Amino acid sequence: MQIDPSTLSRRDGYFLMISAIVPRPIAFVTTMSRDGRTNAAPYSYFTGVASAPPSLLICAGRRRGAAAKDTQRNIDETGEFVVNVVVEEIMKGVVIGGTDHPPDVSEIDLAGLETVPSAKVGPPRLAGSPVNLECRRKKVLDVDGTAIIVGEVVWMHVRDDLLVEPGPGGSACAIDVERLRPIARLGGDQYARLGEVFEWPGK
């Protein structure tokens, strides 16, 4: 089948993209507004972009009516956010956070998620996530109504039992993904656990 993307509605194009680009890691992003309201929302248009300094990006679309989502608005106000890696234990919160709620409703409170203070930024991190990446905004790019938010990782929290030393290539440390047991996003309401892990010999 041949598909011309220009003939698709925004909704159809979205669902085609998210079912073709799989699996995707999930950034469960916690933010705080200027007046202290907390927010948590999942983003699976998410990836790392640099390692020195470590930087990542999330892509935040807009609500119906073209209003910025709470996450983007909070980052615009404070310049800070936390990416919490998703594992099965916090999936209920991910589903709740992925649903639209009024700005004065905290998804963290609604889902009963436990938080702990961050080390370098204002927004709290999620205690149930084994990896938390505290970020400060570096740049925001607008691509056809979607905000590409680039953040520098200024502090990392990694559960002790996840670290492997030495890591690949003799690095000082790395995360054991089989112990991490991350959840990935597929199309629609589908998710995936980590499957078979294998190594492919390099050069």
C-alpha cells in the first residue's frame, strides 16, 4: 500500500506514525507551575540528543483549540522538568497523566503517586520510577504546532541495583536494562515490556 501523508487527517497521521515508530521509550514528565501546581504527563515522542552535556528532548503537541499543554506551559514558566523512566509499577499514573485534566488538577495527586524532592530543580521526581533525570530547558522549537523541548540533564537519580560497573566499552557505569524492566509505548493503547535482549558483535 502507498500512502500520501498529505491526504491524512491529523488524527489518522498521528495514529499511523505512533504505530509505525515502535517501540518508543516513555518520558513521564513532572513539572511545576510558577505558583507551585504540579503536573505529570507521559510523552513517547522522546529521545536523547547529546551526551556531553547530556541532553534529551520531548515533543509536546497542543490541546484541541491550539492551547499549549500544561507541561509545556510550566516549562515555559520555570524552565525546569523531570523525566521519570516508566516501569510497570507506575503505569496507572501514566494512563491518568495521559488524559486531559484542567490545569488546577494535579495528575500526581489524582494517581496517588509518591514524590520526592529533586536535587537541582523545582519539580518533584517520582519515587516509583527507578531513573529520574532532572532537566533545565535549553531550547524550544516549534514544528507545525508541536513543541520540541530540549533539556539539559543536570542531575540523575538511578536506583543502586541497576548500575553495572564497568559498563559497555569499559565505561564507568551503565544501567542494566533487564533489571530496569522499562515499559515501551506502541500504537494506540498498546504497550510492551522488554523482550529478548541480545548482543550483536560489533566490528
